[in-house]
Amino acid sequence: MAAFAAVVAVIFVSSAIVYDRLRVIETATSWRVHTAQVLETLQMAMDAMLDQETGVRGYMVSGNEISLEPYQSGGNAFTAAMRTLKDLTADNPAQQSRLDELNELAMQWRSGVAEREIALMAKPETREDARALGISVAGKTAMDRVRTKVDEIARVQRDLLAKRAAVQEQAYATAYTMIILGGGASLIVALLIGVLLTRLITVPITRMTNVMAALAKGDTSIEVPRGVRSDEIGAMAKAVQVFKESIVERHRAQAELAHVNRVATMGQLAASIAHEVNQPIGATVTNAQAALRWLGARTPDLDEVREALDQIVRDGKRAGDVVRRIHALVKKAPERRERFDLNEAMLEVVAVTRSEVLRHGVSLQTHFATGLPRVQGDRTQVQQVILKLILNAVEAMSGSRAGKRELLIRTRRDGSDAVLVAIRDSGPGLDPTNMDRVFEPFYTTKPEGMGMGLAICRSIIDAHGGRLWVAANKPRGAVFRFTLPGERDETMPAKPAAQAPVG
């Protein structure tokens, strides 16, 4: 506001000065025109005097009264010119006095010289006297006085004209100077305003916009510009800080909820987990007993013992892999972005759910496309989505007695650099009227469900820049699909196009 007031003040002051100078210029121009009229009228008066003198001389030469016509018209013109001069110089007493003196000298020439010469020329006997008077010094002296007075009056008017011209030029110079100075001052103030706006408003707003864009993309590590400003920018910074804190808190709550959902899902797999762990443990015990028997024989068969021990090692690794996969799915860990092979991540989930699939009599087939690009994201979170969709499909089919229970998992390219995953079941399907609501928080069709599983799955896929949706399967069942962006121009080693069916 202060800068804006400064611009207004500069413009107002410069405009006021320019306006004042323009008035001076207008007044000086008017007076210059007036003075020019005075000089022009004064010249007309002098020309009228010369016409009178010419008329008298012509009459003196020719003796014809027609020659006196210039004398008569010149007298009338002189009288009219003097009247005009008196009007034009009404505000100048000194010039009025000089004009009175000029008129008096003109009358003296008329009465003392011109009228006498005309009267003498009218009589033949006195014409020589008239001509003698015409060439005398008296006539020339009287006319010289008139010329001298006219020159005096003209010189005074020219001095006035020069002064008024100087005033006009000075006013022009002042106006031009103020226009330039005012424009320059306005430009400087405008530049200062631009700098102030940039430093105090534009830069902070740009920083805040960048922070909000980063927060919108999920980057909560970015710092919100802080300050002690009490204006709108300070209020915006506080609002952005609150926005950041709310996003951080929401991510924390979402992570907690996702962890709870993973634990609950693993609770559903408790029997399958026990079966998966018991199998390699039981095989280990059996092989250990066999090895002891071969060692206790009268002639120990070391080859059989070695083979049994190899089986024990393999079964131990198998049990360790099962525990590792379960731990990875259940553990509560911060989000970790990495590049990974989606086919491999899905195979790990399929291995975890294999016993659950078999227990419910479901036939599982996988068709994984070759050469898929790697995806960028949190491997555990993506596996959680896959695990939830598989278990939902198995649970949906376990309550249906119509037809075969078939589960098909496919992967393929979606466009040039994205990966599409489809999980298709032959269960009872979804109610078409509520199909759009399955991803809403707290919406569930299960008597004991929380209604958060699919909502969390969608939020995870959205956070990875993908999309999750559901459609009806033909002739029955449902198909859940999701996409994940892949890395361009980077493909994975080929995987088998189809995996052996499970169950």
C-alpha cells in the first residue's frame, strides 16, 4: 500500500506541475497572439500614415483632387487602427499614453502640414507656396516624429513578446522535465514494487505452492517455509503446516490400519500357515530319523545318510522361506520404495496362500506375461493387495456350491509402460447395484467384516500411481483388476507364460 501510495503521489505531483505549466503556456500563447495583433495593428496605422503622405504628395505633383483619395482613406484607416490599438492595450497605461502621443503627433502633421499644403494647392496663386512647404523641413520633421513614436511603441511590444516567449519556453521546458522525471520516478517505484511483490509475495507463494504439490504427491519430508509474518502469507504458511501435519497423521493412521488389516488377514491364514510350516518340519523329523537308522545299521550307509541330511537342509530352508514370507507380510515397517519384479512378488503370495486354496477346493491357475517392466513402490504393500484379493476370492467361492471353484491370476502389459493384474474367480459375484461401493470405507457384505480391506487396497494402489477396479466375470463371479506404472524401456527376464495349476 505504501508503494502504491508513492506511485499515486508521484503521478499526482508531476501531473499538477505539468497542468500548471500548461496553463502558463496557454496564457503565454494567448498573450503572444495579443502582442502580435498589437504589432500588426500598429503597422496598419503606420501604413495609413504613409498612405496619407503619399496622397498629399500626389496632389502636390498633379494638382488633381482625385490624388487626395489615399489621403482620405488613410485617415479613416488610421483612426480605425488607433481605436483598435486603444482597445488592445486597455490594460497597459504606459502604452495608452504612448498611443495618445502618437495620435497627437499624427494630428499635428495633418493640421500643421498636410491640411495647409492642400489648402495652398487649392488656389493657383499659392501653389508655389504649397510646393515650397512640401519640400520644407517642417513636413519631414513631423512625419519623422510619427515614425519615431511608432517605433517606440513597437519596440515596447516586441520586448513584451520576447518576455512572453521566454515564459512560454520555460513553461515548456518545465513541463517536459516533469513528464520525464515523473515517468522515471513512476518506473523506479514500479520496479521497486515489482521487487517487493516478488520477494514478499510471489516467492513465498511459489514456495508454498511447491510444498503443497509435493504434499499432494505424498512427500511429507518437505519442509514448510516458516516465518513470523502476520499477514495472509503467514496465515497460508500456517495452513500449509496444518495440512502437512494432517497428511502425516493420516499416513500414520493408514499405516496402522493397513498393519491391522494384514494381521487380521494372516489370522485367516492361521491354519494354512500351520500346515505350510508343519510340512517341512515333519519332513525334517522323518529324514532325521531315517539318517539315524542308516547310521545305526551294522554297516552304516553313508550315502543314504548324506541324502537324508540334504533333505533336512532343503526342508529347513523351505520352512525358513515360509516364515520369512509371513514375517514380511505381517511386520510393521515404514514404506519402502524399490524396483521389483511384480511376477516374483505375486509368486511369493501364491506360495503363502497355497494351502488355503487347497483346503477350500479351489483350482488356481496363473498366467504371467513375459518381459514385464519392473514396478516402483513398496513390495510388501503391493503383496498385501494381492493377498487380500486372493483371500476374498477364495472366501467368496467357498460359500458357493454351484459349479467349479476356479481362480485365475493374470499379468500383462497395459499400454507401453504399465502392468495390469487381473484376479478372476467363479464365485457368486457382486450385487451390480452395490458394485461401486465395495471400495468405500466400512462397507462390507460379511457379517463380521470391518469394511476396510478393499478401501485400504485401493488407497495403496492409488498411492503407487495405479488404479483398482472391479467388474462382473462371465458367466459368474467377479474380476478385480489393478494397474501399476512400470519403468520405461526396462524389461524383466522372461517368466513362464503359464504356471502349473494348484489343486
